[in-house]
Amino acid sequence: MTHYVGDITVDVIRDAAYRIDGGAAFGVVPRTTWAKLAPPDRRGRITVAVNCYLIRTKRQNILVDTGLGNKLGEKWRDAYAVTKDGRLPAELAALGVSPEQIHYVVLTHLHFDHAGGATVRDKAGVLRVAFPNAVYLVQRRDWEEALHPNERTRPAFQPEDFLPLKETGRLRLLEGDSFVTPRVSLVVTGGHTTAHQLVRVASRGQVGYFPGDLLPAVYYLPPPYIPAYDLFPLTTLEAKKTLLRRAARKEALLFLSHEKNTPVGRVALDERNHYVFAPAAPADEKAPGPHPRQEKKV
């Protein structure tokens, strides 16, 4: 699925699907409520998508998150009902983009379902960086958190997903809000992790947000619907309210990381002052005209 934000092209890439515990996914929301939104299996797990996004400007190919990858062991595969490796490489190939043609990889955070495809294990069993010419953009505080996890955070990280990035010199550690290009920026939200970041794109008066796990799926629109996985839920609450206000005011496109049915759309307030989500059909999006200027690296 292809969408446009002004003259910036965004391709939706469905990497995989997996299952997580529904109670943990919805935090303090009662099961009687969340089970209607996301019916669980016999083990209490709900199915979520793993969506990555390819942002294409005039000169840059920017990948937002890398999915599950191909390195999950059998214990993890059983726990999360993962039967296949992530499809990110194949989906990029279908778009005519090779791993060598990715200029930047933005990791919203370093959990295994967002950073798993940052590295790959080849047929010979050798671990290597998946996008050899890309600069991987990670917040320094999130990097330190992943390197030194505690008893609560350790299960979410797989060091082989991210350690090779530094070893091969492909890693750039950021200190807060940053620009990738003049029209693609990163905003630290915190909440889910210490320095979780979202991506913002702007072109020709249009805006798009890639909120990562700040707003992972449509059923998280109510501000207090926050996963138990979030380290700082009150930070998530305030950051999500800010995002929703801005997205509604600007009629921005939202590109959701874990939404399996309608991953792209806009939000607005209804007559009850509740946020509602309107899916954006790719066929309805206006194709871009000529670029007014070339994109430059920052």
C-alpha cells in the first residue's frame, strides 16, 4: 500500500504478525472491554501486525523500524506464535528497493519486534547488518537502556539485533529531537521506553506521523488505553494526548506499527469529544507532482 504526504511517498510493509498476552497489551483496561476489541486465543493472546514503513523522498530511502527479522529461537517462536521469518527483505524487493539502497533506518526503540530485522543471520549462520549502507538512528538513552536492561525490561531485548550496528560503525546515537532530512524529523516521546521516538514527515502543507508504540493500533485511541509494557505510562498518556491533538488539527496521516486491519488513517473528534479513526485508502491519496527542490542530508 502506497500513500503520499505531499510529495513524500510512504509504503506500508507488512513484515509479520504475532501474538501477545492481551492483558499485558491493554494494561489496566478490563478484559471484558478489551476482549471485544481484540478477541484472545485459548492462551489469552491477541494477534497484532508488525508494520514497517518505507519513506521515499527525492534522494533518500528511509526505513522506519525493521520488524521481527529471522533470528528468533524456538522458545520465542512458540511464545509469540511466530511461524515465519519477517518479510521485510522480500517486501522491499517487491518495491524495487535493495538493502543497499536504504540510506537511513530509524528505530523507534530497540524491542525485538521493532529492531529484529536490523541485523540478519545469513545461510552460513553469520550475523551481519541488514542494511549495510544505512545509518541507523537510535536515541542514546534507549541504547543505554537496551545495553543494561533490568529484570523487567530484559525479555524485550535481543542484543544480537543491535550490537552489530555499533561494531560495524553504522550506528548514530541521538541526543533528543533530531532531523533526518529537512522534512523528516524525529521527536522523543518516552513512555514506552525511556527515549522512545516517533517520526514526523511534512511536505507541501501535509503532515504524517509514525508513532511507533506510542499509538500502536487503532484500539489504543482512548488516551488511557496503555500497554502494561510501557515503562512510564503517565508519560505515554501525555505524549499520546499531544500527538492526537496535533494529528487532528493538522489532519495528519497516522502510520500505525501494530494495526492489522487499517494501519493508515486520520483522527478527528466526534460529537462526544472522543477520537475516531478514519482509514485512508491508498487509491484516494493524491499522487505527488514534481519535487519543488532536492532533499538534502542533515
